[in-house]
Amino acid sequence: MDYINQVAPDARKITAEMYGKTLNGVLYSEGMDYLQSIVPDVLTTSLFSTQDIRNPHKALYKKLYDNGCFLLCAAGNSGYKSMVFLSEGDLWKTVGACRYDKDKPYRASYSSVGEELDFMSFDDLYSTWDNKRHTGTSYASPLLAGMIGLVQGFFFDMTGKKLTHEKLIEFIRDNSVDLGKFGRDDEYGNGLFVLPNPEDIDVSKYSDMITIEEVFSYLIKEGELLEPDYWKAKIEEENKIKWLFIKWANAVRMARCREKKPISNTDINYTLDKLVELGWLLEPNYWKDKIKKEDKIKWLFFKWLNAIERVK
């Protein structure tokens, strides 16, 4: 968790126990149930136990994957002997460990190799909790997970939606350094992923802009939005309103595991100030002027802040 936090300090991070018990033929895991309810952007695990635990959980992992969660697992620390069992198949992307010496990255000798290896990331980095270095693919995979969180956050900010699994894999491959034999190989997979300069990213290659129809469809499904035709007309008049709906929908997505609560605050100045404080809102004065001309707009901000507060 410390390694993820060093890369993506502003991300919402969760530790969940994924083991469980089979009750009347049905697997129950409190941690897994929670993960299913929130569907994180990325999940990373070591899970070096025997294959016995894989089969009852496979359907649950597949459900997470199908709902948009990118699954990463550590490759294991057995060197040339074996890869961790989760690496089998296409559901999980497997991460090996790299070291850095003399201005060059290289595979850690204990990092497992094989045809299932997908990507490399660094371990042997200082943690903040004890200021010591920690080694093993169990540290390399979380580092990559944090980077993926940044990528998804970037594309959401730029387009209003996250990358699909296919486009995310394409993005990682396009920005990976080939360390071994040319192309993919069993010791380095597709190479070492390096975050590019955001200004150098061709956003249109990986994603197109979310449509307001997609946003409205989601908010209506969640029971959040009334009068969609009215707001479509408003967006045609003022395109900036579209981004209020996109950010509101994102807050609802993160908060959907929480009970809805009635809007208690109707102080628009407090609401705008709070959104600015939380880092969600730009140009508050612009929106204050808009609200003076169109009173209904203030309810978008009330509902937006309400959804953010339900994330906590």
C-alpha cells in the first residue's frame, strides 16, 4: 500500500481480504463482496498460495474484470523455477521485478519468468513507513498498479471516461522499455512500463470523448438525474455544463456503494467553496455568475457535493 501511495497519493486505496469460505456451495468473502460493490480501477495481489483457492474465486475475479477492474498479480519470486498460478490465462496481467544499477534496469534474479509474464516494474525501493528497501514481485506489482491509477485518472480528466482493458494494455506496451530480446520475451515480458510526459500523450489514439448521452444514461440509471431534456438544451447553450455532469457522474460512481442521503446543505457559496477546497471545481466565480442567471444550476452542485460526501 505504501508503494501505491507514493505513486498515487490522491487515489482512493483499499485493502481487502480476498479469501473466503464456501457456505452451502456458495463462496462468501466479505472483502470480495466489498470489491464487487465498488469495482476499483485496478486490483493488485500476490496470492502465492496453492491453486485450491483459484477456482472458487475465478468467477468473482472475472466479474470484476468484466465490470472494468484491471487485474494485476505479482509474478512470484522463484526465478526460473515457476510462475505464480494466477498468471495462467488472460484474466490477470503478471508483473515481474526490476532492479536499477549503473543507469540500467535489469531483472531481479528471483523474479519468476515464463511465457505468461506481461510487464516489469521496480521493487527494491524505499518505503515511507520504515525507510527501508523492500524486495520481491509483491512490491513491483503495486508500483505498477499505482501508475495505472494515474493513467486512468489522466484519461478521465481528458475525455470523461477511463480506458478499456484493451486500450490500457496498448498504452502500457507503447510506453514500455524493451529490456531483453527484441519484442516480448519470457524474462522481461513486454518490458518496463515508464509513465510518459502527459503533454506527449496522443489521447485520441486510445480514447474518444465521452458523450453526454452516456453520462445522462448512467445518472438516470442511478436515479440521480431528473429533466434530462432540459439539461441537454442547457448544454447546447453552454458546453461547460457538460463537465459538471461528467464530474458529478464520476463522484456518483465512486459513491455508489454508499446509502443515498437527502441533500441537507443548500448554501451555494459553501458548496462551491467546498468543491474548490476538495480540488474538484475550477472557476467558482464563473459559476456563481451562471447561477444568478439560472437558479436550477445550483442543484447540480448540491448533488455533486452530496455524491462526494458519500464517498468518504
